[in-house]
Amino acid sequence: MSPRPANARNAVYSVGFERYAALPFVSKELNMSSSQQPVGSEPRGRPRGFIHDHWGIFLAEGIVLGLLGLAAILLPLVAGVVTTVFLGWLLLFAGVMGLFATFRTRQAPGFGWSLLSAVLAVLAGVALLWNPLEGLITLTFVLVAFFILDGILMILLAISYRAKLPGNWQWLMMNGIVDLIIAGIIITGLPGTLIWALGLLIGVDMLFGGASLAVMAMTARKP
């Protein structure tokens, strides 16, 4: 048997849909759907619609985040110590939970590695909480290493994307250069920068994050 031509199949499908749409309950649903969704409007439930409906919450979050960032910039030492203590408690809690889960599943493969990971997390958390100032210095060195590695990787990524992103690869390059500049500023200012570097960078990040949220909320507020 030869296959039915495409136009014949389309005609059959069209007739079948018209009969289906003619049913009373189906016709009512189709009319309700078409009347509730204006032409060119964005369906509810999408990200922009959600932000538009709750723009006040996002605006308040942005303002609070920006104020906290400004406070961290003005008091970088306090912000750095608070960050160190928070990270210490986070590592300690994660380590304790890891120990509990590891001993509950001691028959599972990789018991030794899981136990070692949990113990290291507990030790790191205790070390940060025992002396937050020394922990702040350690975290600053880790931050410098991160900026150096991230800067180099961003520059290499920009070079590799130069042909694929002819109009945007410069932003990646600039990101990498800025990371290296920040690392250089911290290194050249040692040991004085150990006191304020971490808190200042966290403050700047929070300030820009809060500003971004506020701008997004005000933009989504418009109909």
C-alpha cells in the first residue's frame, strides 16, 4: 500500500481537529484560553511576570544587600572577620553532618575518603573559629590565588573565543585583566592589605549585587 500524500493527511487532520473543536466543552475551553491571553502579552508564570508581581520584594532585597555592602566597605575588617566566622561555622556544620552520614552508611564504598573529607571540614571550621584573624589572613591568600588563576583562565578563554564572539570577547579579556589587577594590588600592599582586602571585596560585590537587583526590580515594575 502506498503512503497517503502529505496534503491528504493534512486535510484529514484538519477535519479531525474541526470536529474535535466543535465539541461543546472543548470549544468553551478554547474560547476561554484565547480570551484570557491577550495578543503579544507574556504568559503568567514566566520569570519576568513573576518579578513584575513581586518587584517590591526584589527591590527591598536589593536595598538591604546594597546597605550591607556599603557597611562592609566602610568596615572591611569587621566584614572580613564576620565572613571568616560564618565560613567556620558552615564548615563545622558540614563536617559534623558528613561524619554522621558517613558512619550511618559505613558499608557504602568510599568510606575512608568520605570520613577524611568530613574530618578535614571539621578541622578547618574549628581552625577558623579558634582564631578568626588568622583565618582571615588565610582566606585572603586563598582569595589572591583565586584571582590569579581566574584572571589567567579568563584571558585564555577570551583568546579562544575571539573568533566565535567577535563583539564580546573583549569583556572576558577585561574580566581577566581586572582579576589580575586586584590580585596585584593585594600582593603589593602586603601585609597591610590582609586586614581589609577580603571585607572590601565582599562589600563591593554585595553593593553591585544589590544595585543590580534594585534596577531589575524597578525595570520589572513597569507594565
